[in-house]
Amino acid sequence: MNKWDKEYCTQFLDEVDYLANKGIKYVFVKRIDGVRNYKYTKTPELFEALAVFYKTII
């Protein structure tokens, strides 16, 4: 049985800033080996914003 991860995680601060500007806020921050990991609840709005973000930076 596979488990479904309910959170999306990123350390990319440009991505965090972009999502904040779109009104999408992280649920919590977890520090692992001194690196901040921002966790977001997976939603259609999150993935739509991420698609636009990565489409524009490439």
C-alpha cells in the first residue's frame, strides 16, 4: 500500500515568495540540517500557481 503525502515541500525561496504573492501560505516550516523546508497543503490552486511559476522562470 502506497502512502499519499498530503504536503508539498520546497526550500526554494523564490517559489515561497511567489506563492505568498499569490495568496498561498505555507502550513508550517520544518528545519532539517539547518535548511528551512516550507510545507504547503496540496491543492489545485497550489499546483496551478506552481505551473505558472515554473513556466515563467524557464
